[in-house]
Amino acid sequence: MPYRMNRYQVLKELGSDENIGLSEQEAKTRLSKNGKNELVKQKKETPLQMFIEQFEDPMVIILIIGAIISIFLHEIIDASIIFVVIILNAIIGVVQEFKAEKAIDALEKLSSPKASVIREGYLKEIDSKDLVVGDIIELSVGNYIPADIRLLQATNLKVEESTLTGESVPVEKDCEAEYDDVVDLHDQKNMVFMSTYVTYGKARGVVVRCGMDSEVGHIAGMLSKHEEDPTPLQMRLAHLSKLLGILSVGICIAMFIVAILQGRNLFDMLLLSISLAVAAIPEGLPAVVTIVLALGVQVMSKNHAIIRKLHAVETLGSISVICSDKTGTLTQNHMKVVSTYADGILQRSNEELLRGFALCNDAIVSEEVMGEPTEAALLTYCEQQGMHKAVCERNYIRVNEIPFDSSRKLMTTVHQSDKGYIAYTKGAPEKILDLCTTVLIDGKQVRMSAFEKNRILEASKQVSSDAQRVLALARKTMKSAHEDAIEGKMCFVGFAGMIDPPREEVKDSIQLCHQAGIRVVMITGDHPLTAFAIAKQLKIAKRSDQVMTGRMLDEISDGELKDKISNICVFARVTPEHKVRIVNAFKKRKDVVAMSGDGVNDAPSLKNADVGIAMGKTGTDVCKQASDMILADDNFATIVMAVEQGRNIYMNIQKAVLYLLSCNIGEVMSLFLAIVFMPKVVSCLSAIQILWVNLVTDAFPALALGVDPKDQYIMSEKPRDREESLFAHGGMIFTLMNGFFIGTITLVAFRYGLTTSSQNAQTMAFMVLSMSQLFHSLNLRSMRHSIFEVGIFKNKWLILTVILSLVLQIAVCQLPIFHTLLKTVSLSIVEWGIVFGLSMSVILINEISKWIAKDK
């Protein structure tokens, strides 16, 4: 562990020299032996492999069997349409997944393309991929760090590590730091890591880990080992596919038994039983599900939620836990002054405090304030209060300075004005107080009494308890710009408290999550006090014992974590491995987990979660490529919108599934019962009529149900259980009873039609079967509320579909051109009255059942 060695031990261990570095020959030897300083790419699947994998779904396999059976029955149109549906579905799947595995490539892009390295005593610039362990590296402001490096020299070095550790402010580094014990990544002050960058100061260090051995490399390895879990809907549809397969086989067996008992022609019964098996399979279901999901993706993209994987849409509707990164997700990812102290009063500032913070500041103002985050926050505050740095610098010219030093924790600048020289010093309150003998009160310098000092310390403690970072300011008038003891006998002016504040809209969004039965858990690499302060403001946590640190996580097993996690609302000082453990602990509790984040450190947990959510503006490429959904506006409220949309999409898919299955049950029951109870009569439906009903009157109403307007009460309900069946809450009874009823009224129409002719009977049965299904689609608007309560005309697409389909059905019955194709005949007015009466009875019976259920 290089951070536990001193600089001389590290150099000796690595066979390098701080001033000379490695020889070119030694560097070539190490490069040849250990490989380049780059991340190993996963072996990518070819588009052909992705395409073939689309056919592994049980539902697709059943559809292929159905198509083959249709070819055997010489129903080429049927088989062609089924194959078109299958291939279209596969193409959509390939397009969605083609870019889903680019996380490793994105990680590589974070590495600096060039590095300043000392070899054979000369400083030169090389490609970062050619770095080797033992190379001596020079770092300065703005440099991306190309490998994991043990610092040898450092001058006021600060490194932005939020994308790796989640730390919200740049970390001060100290090459002299030594550690006897194991410490977390966040606390290794003598180390800098690949993919982070320098925000302040300069340094020299020795490369200790490259490529896949680096901390970023470990994350890349975690990404490559993860396997995608099936979504709840995928699991339910797979289960449904198996049931339908068993049902199809059962129908064939049952029909053969009937054929033997009735002494029918076995070959004819084989063809009829196969027709029944095909009728039992809702061929349009995969297409309906895919199209409904795709339409949902379009709606969500317009609302700033970009879905990278179709099935993530419905998974959003099942979410019971959102594990949210703090920095940049719940907070604004930039420091802001929220407290000031001047003239002995908290939340007051004065002209001298503003002037001092504007002058003793290296941040610059262009189109926006740029610089080290804390200095940028101070200068932004001064500008907002009307104290402009450009004006101050014209009247107070900087003539001397003592730069910030991590050991002193102070920065001093000296300025010349028409009134003489004045020095401003800023730093930690306790350090500033040690320098002061007076304090500025209402424009006058008064003696720094014990009372004044305690008042300042109490105010500072109060601000610090809210996890604010406090910087104090002192001043001193001088006769010369270069006095011997500038930082002494100063006057205390005041202080400012800063924090990375919560996003304004997040609090309301979290309240909506709680209303919807969704837990929000903060996961951050930040300090526990800072994390708890933000969590308390957002009402994520109420008590400090609801916070767990990474070190506490290391001390408990996965089983203990699973038991304790229900009481923990904040996880602080965590590593990428910790985040994955947390996500897995929730998943073991049967929760459906979403994880949001923006940094490299979030990528493994995003990929491991049921839904990984990346920030679109502040998120790294790694984070985006590992995610299922990207928030284009970085707005936590968009997650809530996506959850609501996901719940509605799932409900609409459920409506479509129940509709299709109840209709198919009606088809099967009418055919099966006609054979059983009318042994000497032809089938009540022909093969082409079954095909027409399956692919015309089934699919379009199901699609219209798939875009049903959202339920206004849906966010007041608890999340669905991961194990919940598609037929939960009475769905199975609803489907079976409606299927039986449709089958029964079809047989009634068939029996009535037999009084005229068998072709007339088939036509009436065909009309009732198709039209009753169209009217039944209106029942699916709600299984609990009357269609008049939910608004019969709110789903305009469904109404339009029903009307057009009814017109089409009348046309295929009355127009001679369709008589040969669909084996229909024209019906009389009386027969049409019977057809419409029977068909519309499906609405009446459902309205009565809903009224009875509601009355109970």
C-alpha cells in the first residue's frame, strides 16, 4: 500500500529516482511486461449475436411454433404476419441494446491523453497510455491525473475527486502524510488517482498503479462482471409464455380425446386442435408491449427523461427505493454562501467583509465566476451584494501576497490604496482568531475581549453544526507592503459559511416519493455531518443514528446489512464497492431499486440497480453509459415524473394483456365448446376468421389501451411487489369470466344462426366474437370503476379504434368482396339486432359486477 510508505520507501520499492526517473529502456521493458496504461475493453457482442439473443424469449419461441403450425395449415398470411412481428421486435431490441455496453470506453476517455513525465532527467510529454509504474509525473492546475500516483512533492495541491469519491469540494493533498493503519480512499492525502484533476497548486509524484490496477480500473472490472437482471415485466411475460405453452399442448391433447370419444376424423381433428392452439396464443402481445413501451419512451424524452433500455420504463413503475447520490443530484454541485457574521451578529454582512473577500481571492469573473469552489462561492456572493471585484481591484491594487498553505490554512493579500496599505487574511476561524487583537464592530475597532471571542466561536460553531464550511476574514492597515509580521495583531472582520445546497425542487419531489410509498436513501462519499445536514433539510433523515458510514459498513456482513438497512436513510464516506453492497441489500429485501448519480464512482451501482439513473448535464460519460435512464435536466423531480409514467405504462400493459387473454379465451371456449356439445356440426369459426379476429380486432384495441390516459390516483398507491402477478387483484377472475362470457354469447349466436344455415351461423358467431371483444375493450379502462366514471370518451384513440373496427366488421359481412375471403354472408336486420345485443351485453355484465363489488 503506497500511501502507508514514505516517499523514499516507495521510490526504492519501484526502482525509480525522484529527479531522474526511469530510463527509456526500463520504461519500454515495463511497458512490454505489464501492458499499456489503459482500461481493458470488454469483448463486445456483434449485432448478429444480439439479434440471435432476441429469439431466446419464451414468448417469441411460442410465436415461432405458432408460425410453423400456420404454415403446416397452409395459412401463409398468418405465418407471414407472425414472422414480421417477431423480426420487427428483434430489430427494436437490437437497436436498444447496441450502445448499452460502452461503460469501459467512456472510462478510458476520462484519462488524460498526455502526461508530463521525467525520464533520464529530462521532462517530456508522452501519451498517458505509455506510462508505466515508477514514472515520475509533474502535475499542475487543470491537469487530468493519468494514473494512481504517490505524491513526492506538493505545493498547495487541491484535487477534484467528486467523480471518484463523491467528495463535494476539492481535497487538499499532503505529500508528507503518513499512515500506520488502513484508511479509506477519501482520506489518502498523499495519493492522487486516475480520472481526477488538479484544481489548485502543483505537485510531483511517482506512478504506483496503471490501467486496470488503478482505482478507476477496479470500477471498470466491476462493470464488466455484472450481469443484467430481468425486469419484473420480463419475468412476468416469461411466466405467462410458459403457461400459454402448457395451455396450447393441453388443448391439443383435449381435442384428440374428444375426437376419439366422438369417432371423428382424426386428421380433421388434428388440424382443428392446432387451430385452437394457435388461437390460444396472443400473437400481438410482444408487439403491443414493445410499442407501448416505445411510445412511453417518447413521452418521457419530451419530459427530459431519456430511456436507454425499453424495459426500464416499466421497471420505474415498480420502484420502491431510490438510492440517490448527494453531490450534483440532490445538491447543486457548487458551493454557495448561506451564512455570514459581521458586527457581532449572525446573518449580517458589511462593506468591509465583502471587500475583503473580493480582494483576498484568486477566482476571476468572466461570463461566470471561475476558480477554486470556495473562492468562487465567496466572490459570487460579493458580486451579488454589489461588491464587484473589478472595481475593488482598481481602488485596491494587490502589491504583495502570502499564498494559501495547507499547514497554515491561511491566505493573505496586501493592497495599496489612496489611504495607504491594507492586508486581508482569510482562513479557518480558529486560525484567524489567533491572529487578532481587535474586532470590527459597526465600523470601529474594539478590543478582542473574551466575550467577543466566545461570541464569534459560538456563531461559528452554530454554522458548522449545519455542515457549512466556515472561512473567516481579518484585516490590518500597514505603512509598508512588506512588513515582517503581516499576519499578526489583526482586526477580526467576520466570517462566511458555505455549503453545496440542495436543489430547490428536490424537497417537494422527495415528499411525492414518500406519498407514493417510495423510500429515498442518500448515498454519498461526503462527510457524515455534511450528508446528514442535507438529508435533514430534505426530510430524508430525522436522526443522526439513521446515518451509516463506509467504515461501519466494512464491519458488518451482508446479512447484517440486509437486517439493518430498513432503518438507515444516509450512507456517507462510501466507496463504489459499498454502493453495490447497499443496492444488493435492498434487492435481497425484494425491493425494486433505482440508483441515481453522476460520477465514475456511481457507475457500478447504477449498473447493478434495477434502474440506473444518470445526470445528463453533470454526469460523466461512464455514468451515462452504465445507466438505464438519463436525466437531461439533472432534475430529481424528473425521476418522480418517470416513476409516475412507468406506473401508468405498466398498468396500461396490464390492461392490454388482460384484454388479449380474455379475448383469446373467448375464442378457445367458443371453438372447444362447439366441438364438445355439437358433435355433428361444423366448427363455429373458420381458420381465416380466427386469423382475422386475432390480428385485427385484438391488436388495435390493445394498442389503444396501451396509451390510456394516466390514472390521477396512481401516485397515491404503494409500489407493486416485485413478485406480483399480472393477474393480481382479481385480474385472473376478471379475465376468465369475461373469456367464458364471450365464448358463451358466441355459441348462442352460432346456435341461433344454425336455424338458417351453417355459413350464416359461422358469420353470426364471427360477428359476435369480434364485436364483443371491441366492446369489452371499453371495460378495460378500469377494472374497479364504471366506464362512465373514468370518462368513456377520454381515450379518444380507443373510441376511434372501436368505431372504425365496428364499421370494418359490418363491411366484411355485408360487402360481397369479403364473402369469399372470410367465408361470410350478409345478415338480416333481426340478425344484426341479435349480434349487437349479445355483443354489447359484455359491457352490461361488467358494469353490474363493478356496481356489486363497489357496493360491498
